Amino acid sequence: RRCNLTACSSKMHPMWQGPLAVPGGDRQSPIDIVVRKSVLDTELKPLKTTYDPKTCQQIWNNGYSFLVEYDDTTDKNTLKGGPLQDTFRLCQFHFHWGETNDWGSEHTVDRRLFPAELHLVHWNADRYSLFEEAVMEDNGLAVIGVFLKVGKRHEGLQKLVDALPTIRHKDSVVEFTCFDPGCLLPANTDDYWTYHGSLTTPPLTESVTWIVMKQHIEVSHDQLAVFRSLLFTSAEEEVQKSMVNNFRVQQPLRGRTVRSSFT
Ligand SMILES: COc1ccc(C[C@H]2SC(=S)NC2=O)c(OC)c1
Ligand SMILES: [Zn+2]
């Protein structure tokens, strides 16, 4: 069973940009994280992640990003602690990036943009039995956001980068096994911001507890360039469009508080 492909592959307009009006959308994502307005919460615990590389299943181009999907039918890949009361299961991870290194992330920190952002998507397996159910509930999902900066080559990422040319077009899927998503987390996962938000593409459901890492990871310019060699378009389409700028613009905070686990 693939991590509920339908849910993860929902029709997303590739050039999704505009702030789609969401009825009562008062907890939309992404946002700008204003550091000096974040509130230290000493109750926040360290994050606990347990990932099993053997449960990695496939990597595919869904016409908006590329997703690496995991078997989420058992508790092999879990996220606990941090702001979370329940145990969440990893379903997939994907990225957002720009056409240049000057922008590409979805969240910003004091308006600072990063060239890319990783999203590790988890769903609340204590309360729901399927991702599809969890995605509709306000405590259904937990997404870890990690900023990428251009610098030294990321050895762990290379296996994934090498697979990208085989999924250049929309809807192409290849088997992808034995990948540890933990290798994409920064050394320090104790320092993060957390807030209640939403999916950043349609259906934009307000079901996400966001956990945005303070520490970024570094990838090389060349590795990021391979992300940009992906296409939004399927093989049959006559005009090929390169997969870049697949991020949503920052949304209004609407009175929400961003909590920090550090000072
Ligand atoms: C219907 O369920 C969906 C739809 C879209 C996405 C991807 C969006 S949401 C996010 S965070 N980043 C993205 O690009 C989902 O991911 C959990 C789940
Ligand atoms: Zn995302």
C-alpha cells in the first residue's frame, strides 16, 4: 500500500501561487516567523524521531514536487515529543525550491528566504487509522520543516539526487529503497519553532502542527540544480515546464503565537 497516493497526490496546480481564499482560513501556512515575537515555551520537549530506512518505498514526481514515500502501515517511522501529545507516523517527505538560490522556501525567518525547504509529513496514528482521515482533522498532521542552504555537498542527499533524472516528468514513479530520512535533519533538532497551520497546497486544510527547525542543512549548488531539472509537465505534454518556484507565499498570522523551544 502506498502512503495513500490519492491524498498525497491531490491535484495541485503546478504554478500554485495565489492565496486561495479558504473559508475561515485563520491558520494558513506558510508564515513569516518573526523571531523576537516568538514565545519561549519551557514545556516543549525535545523531538523524538525513529525512522527505519528499510520502509522506504518509492520516489515520484507528482507534478508539484517530488515525494519519497514510506510504508506507514506500522509504527516503524514515528515522531513524538516536541509539542506533540500523540505518536505521528511518517508518510512522505518532499521539498520546495526556487529557480535561483535567492528564494524557494515556504516559511521565512524575519523575512529571510532560503533556497529550499524540506517537509517531513507525519500523521496522528494514535487517533486516526489512515492519512486521509488525519489530514482533515485539526490535530491530524505534524510536519517538520527544515531549511536548506547552499554550501557543502550533502552526502546523504546524493542517493536521492541520483534518482531524480529517472522521474523527470509528472506522474513518473521509481522504486526507492533504503533511505534514512533522519539523515536530512540538522544536527540540532532541539531548537525549533512551532505553530498551528495548514497544508500549503490545496486543499489547504488546517490540520498541521508545524515544527520548523532553527538549524538549516547544507546542500551543494549542483545538488539543488538537479531539483530544478525536474519538470511540472508529463512526458506527453508538448511544452515542458521546469519544476521551480513550487512554494506558496506567506500567509497572515491572524493572531497566532509562534512558540520556540529555545531562547
Ligand atoms: C490532501 O493531502 C495533501 C495534499 C497536498 C500535500 C502537499 C502540500 S502540504 C505541505 S506541508 N506541503 C505541500 O506541498 C499534502 O502533504 C501533506 C497532503
Ligand atoms: Zn510541502
